[in-house]
Amino acid sequence: MDLEKQNTWSGQRKFIFIIFLCFAFSVTGCGPSYEERQAKKEVERKELIRKKEAKVKILSDQISEKYNAICFPPEGLGAAAFTYELQKFLSADVERAVLFKGYLEDVEKTEHGIVIEFICPLLGEEFYLSETVIRFRLTTAEEKVKQFLAVKGEDPIFRLLRYFSVPDYFVVAKIAELKRSRRYEFFGSASGDVVEIDVKIHPSFVSTGKLVEAIPIPND
């Protein structure tokens, strides 16, 4: 009888162990794999980016409509565009304002008044891919300076990292002129003469005008 009970208990333990193994296998075997989980995260990430871009696009359209502004840079105009093409686009309708996305670079007091400087990559937000930028130097009234001074400046060490993020502002401006920046650096020789040396600076442009409005671009 004792042997019969022992055999029965042994059989029950084996049965329980088999049930446990089946349950563990079902939990680990039927769940998503690592690759599947990563793929799901990537889909969610892309969807989040898509929603964010759609939100920014809606805001851009609203600002453009409010100020009857033309968007800059225009589609189809690449980093290899001639200066004349940029000048022609910006001067085609001088009565209309220009809307662009810009990184806030500096706030400066000059003999012409307060100047707010923005950097606008010529290929949208691909700053490091294009290596071609326009520096918009826009005059503004003293009372509009506060919103820019309230922005905390970056540590110089991390300053370039900001260009991996979206620009700071939607900028609405009335443009006066645009010129290509000099690609030379002045150097004083030992004899006191001043000569120009080509240092292969990436092409850039400087545009002047008047700031109409600057609206922060949402990051969330």
C-alpha cells in the first residue's frame, strides 16, 4: 500500500511538472520576440514623429495665412542655388512677408537698432547635410526683445547639438536684401599689408530686414 501511494505521488509530481513546463513554454513561446518588440517601438516612434510634424505643419499654415506670408526656402531650391535665385524669390513680392524656421543665434544692439539674428538652413532642417545657411539679421523694437532674452543660452560645448533638434521659431519677416557672404578671411602679414586667403568656408548668405513676429515651435 505504501508503495502504491508512493507511485501515485510520484506520478502526480511528474504531471504537475509537465503542466508547469507547458505553462512556461506558452508564456515565453507565444509572446512577442525581441525583434517584434523593437519593430513595434519603431512603428510607435515614427507615428509620434508623424503626429508632431502634422502639428507643426498646421501651425505653419495658420501663421502663413494670418500674415499672408510666403514660405522660405521654396520647394525645389537646393543648396546649390545661385544667389540670384534666392534674391529673385525674396524680392518677387516685396509687399508680402516671408515665413521661415529659424534657430535663434544672437540679440545685438547696433547703430540701426536692435538686431535679432536667426539661422535658416537652406535645405529645411538638415543643417549638417546642406552646410549652407542663411543668416537673417532682423531689426525689431525694444519691447520685442524680452521674449528672446528669456531663452536660456546653451553651453558653448553643447551649442552645436541644438541643430540636431527642430528650429526654435517660426519667423515672419519683411526682407530688405540678401547677399552672399564673403568666402575669404583677412590676414595681416608681417609687413603690415592685408591680404585675402581662401579658407574654403561653406557658402552662406546674409539677409537683412524687419522682424514681424517670432512664434516658438512646439517640441512636444
